[in-house]
Amino acid sequence: MLSPYGLDIIESCLTCKMRSDRIFCDLPTSALQSFEAIKYATAYPKGAV
């Protein structure tokens, strides 16, 4: 899904195609499922924060 700012937003770590390329994403599936249950994602344009 693309954000209003043209950024590609990954909805779920469990289905992310880049999962194997990232250290944090290489957690066991059970740990990622726990994070999915409590996550809140948002994106800000450059310079907004």
C-alpha cells in the first residue's frame, strides 16, 4: 500500500518480502505475531517531525 506521500507501507511483518533482509524482521514467527497484535504504524513526510 502506498501512503499519501508515496512511501511504500508494509502492512504486516509476517508477509513482508524484505523480511529475510532485515535483522529485526528475522525474529521467530511467534514473536512477530505478538508484535503484530500490539503495533501501531504511522508515516510522516520528511521534515514533519
